[in-house]
Amino acid sequence: MSLKKNEELPVIVKWIEFMKWLFQITEKFPKRTRFTFANRIDNLALDTVEDLIDARYNRNRIEILKRVNLRLEKIRILLRISKETKILPYKSYESGVKSINDVGNMLGGWIKHEENISRR
């Protein structure tokens, strides 16, 4: 990765954009799910951005990146449950999953890059 130390990684920028969208969505969850379901989704998203930052500044990135990938899958599943229980409108679900998939693709590229480096 040929970024300067003060430049944001595109995957982090994309995730932050997703989080801004996500917090607006989960804020509208019904009261009965806002303090359980919405908080869980929000916390996973916050943990994800922290892990992405850790991965950027850590030499042993692969394990951190795999943990991020697992968190993405958890968020994807929670959003699907939200859609299926009619907490989340289909269009919002579709938009959210597209963003998560975009981040997942970027993450997959980063993992592959790190695995190639570790093989050298």
C-alpha cells in the first residue's frame, strides 16, 4: 500500500460513509428494538472501524482483517433479520448490503495483498 501516513485508506473512508448511513437508519428502529438490535448493529460497526484503524498501523494485519470480515458478515445477517422482521425497509437493506459488499471486496483485496507479502 503506497499511502502516506496521514492519508485515509479507501476502505476506511467507505466504512465511515456506511456508518453515517447506518446510524441514521438504526436511529429510526422501533423503540422495542432500538436498545437491543440497533445498539448491537451500531457497536459492531464501531468495532469494525476500530479494527480497520488497528490493521492500518499493525504489522500483523491478516488476523485483524479476518476479524473485520467476520464482523461484516455479522452486520449483514443482522440487517437481513431486520429486513425479514420488517424493522428495516427492503430498499434500505439493499443499500446497506451493497455498501457492506463493497467494503468486503476492498477488504478481500487487502487480505490477499497481505497474504502475498507474508509469503515472500
